[in-house]
Amino acid sequence: MLLGYHLLWSTTANVVGTDEQQDSVQEAIIKNNFFVGGAVNPRDNDLKITSEGDELVFNGLKNFNTGGVVSDLTVLEGVLDGTEDHIFTLVKTEQPGIQFAHNWDNVGLRLTESGSVKIDNVRVPWTDALGWDPVKKKPIPEILGLPFGTLLLPTIQLVFSNFYLGIAQGALAAATQYTLKGTRAWPFGGDNKDKAVDEWYILERYGEFRAHLAAADALADRVGAEVANIYREAGQYGSVVDLEITSSKQLINPNYLANGHSSNTSTGPNPPYSISTTGNFQIPETNGHTDGTSKSRGRASITAQRRGELAANVAHVKVVTTDTGLAVTSGIFEMLGARATGKKYGFDRYWRDIRTHSLHDPVAYKKREVGRFQLLGEIPEPTWYT
């Protein structure tokens, strides 16, 4: 799960940043083996951003964040004071202004450290405002005004769907091993089988679950390929970073080490970014290319219709993996038997994890989106959850 969120947050600059910003962010992540978390929860009040000269100052509270506690970089998002404009940026996680409450104590996903975080006077240069012109202090319409600029939402919804799919596959695999070794045949049903693996109802349920998961897996792969194709069509071919290195630690910036991190290897050449003594991640200036769009003109090829159809297809996966995942993770107990409810086996964790995360945004609204697309031909409109 943490890797799924890292995928999203490490892609942020590729979707809403300038060419220079996305190149420098990817270089920083890859060469330093950075892990990226995010303090972005749309259901909370937005972080307040104030402009002070050449800097932006972020303040506020997010009740949920995933991956932040163990991250090197954190994605922040808020609204610029006096406007309705949102700004994304990346900052160094280890700094006084990012304060984790360590209060995550939910039914499932107990190891994700998804508790609240306070953002207290975190300062970043205007040049770090992803997709913004740092001179005019305005969003760049050729980036943030395009349908491609909203692609983070279908991307993360597909990541969520794969969470549920993977959890359910893991549950079925674990249940299979238990049934092979521990489930006993039922002696009072007239079937008179010596082993549980010969009982028709157990075979029927395993067959049903396997078939449904196989179908969900195929659907997720197909839509995943569609997402990848859209990124490629928009000019996102992956990182341009030269990876001819034997250890990421060899290229850690000395400023990073000065902020309390250690390395057992000597440092190599400094990457073209820095981490300041205040702990903030610094994106280089654009070297005169203030519009930041020279290499990203492929973004305009992704139309609103194409983006909407993708969102509908992602919703298909979300609906199927949520419903199938909940059915599998609760239904395995019917094949396992009463003894399998013992805490030592931990079979409940699969259902707890899917149930907890699938409440992130109601799947009923995904079904509604698909229904409107089917009956009325209306594509899902971009929102913070679509």
C-alpha cells in the first residue's frame, strides 16, 4: 500500500509540474532513493497558503496522511489565500513544520501510519509551486488547465483498486493453504467425504472466488495498460535520469546529510537540486523557460472525453475489486471453519484492511458514475475522487 501511494506522489510533478520541475523531482527521487508521502486529504479543510515575497507558507491540519511518517519527501497541497487556486509542492519531510500525531488506531491497515499531520509554517520558494509561473505567480494554463492535469485522480483510484485485488488474492492464497492442512470435512451433511478438499461446497466456493478474482485481475491489467498508454501519449516515457550508479547513497546531496541523515559511502557529484538548511526540497529555477511546457505539449492531446472514458473504466475496476474483495475476504471463513477464527491465524486482517480502505470514498458513487455513463453517455467529471 505504501508503494502505491509512493507511485502517486512521485508522479505528481509529471502531471501538474513544468518540464523542469518533473525532471528535477524524478532525478531527486531516483538518485537518492527517496520515498514520497503525501498530506493531501480533500475531505479536510484545505491547507492555507500565503504568499510572502518569493516564498509560499503552508499552514493547516490533515486528519489522514499515508506514508508521510516514513517518507523523505512529502507532497503538500493547499489553496492560495484570497483565491480558489490550488497549489501542489514537495517538501522535505524531516523538518519542524511537519508534525505527525501518530494517532492512527483504526480497524484495519494498522501498519500504514495514516494518522493526522499538522503543517506549521512550512515555507517553500515560489519556484516549487508545481505548474505555476513563479514570476507572474499564476497557474500555467497549458499545464493546469488541461484534462491531463487532473489525471492523478483516476491514477490513484486504480491504485486503490489494486490494493483490494491484491489483498483478496492474498486472502484466497492463505485460505487455500489452511484448507489443505487444517480444514476438516463435515460429517453430518450426508456427503460423507474424508477430506475437506473433496467436499463439493468447498470446491464450489474456491472455484467461484478464483474465477471472480481472475476476471478482476484481467480487468485491472487492461485498464492499467490504458492508463500507461495515456501517460505515454502525453509524453511521459519515464525518467530521463542517468542511472549508471552502483548505489543511490553515492549521489546523496551533502546538504541532505547535513540535515541528520547518514551514509556509509562517499558522496559523488551533487545532483542539480538541493535541500536547504531549513529542510525544504528545492526545485531548480526554470532557466528562462517560465511556461515550462516545451517538452510537454503532448499533454494537450488528451481530451476531456478521453480522460472521462478512462475515469469510467477505472470506476469499473474500483466497483469490481471492492465488491469482489469484500466477498472473498469475508467468505473464506465458510471454507475454513470455526477454528480459523482464532486470532493466531489472523484471517480477519484481510477483510479489515479492505473494509477500512474501501470507505475512503463510497463505491456507490462509482456505480452511479458508471450508470450515468451507460444510460446517459455522461462521462465522469473531474473531482477530488474521480
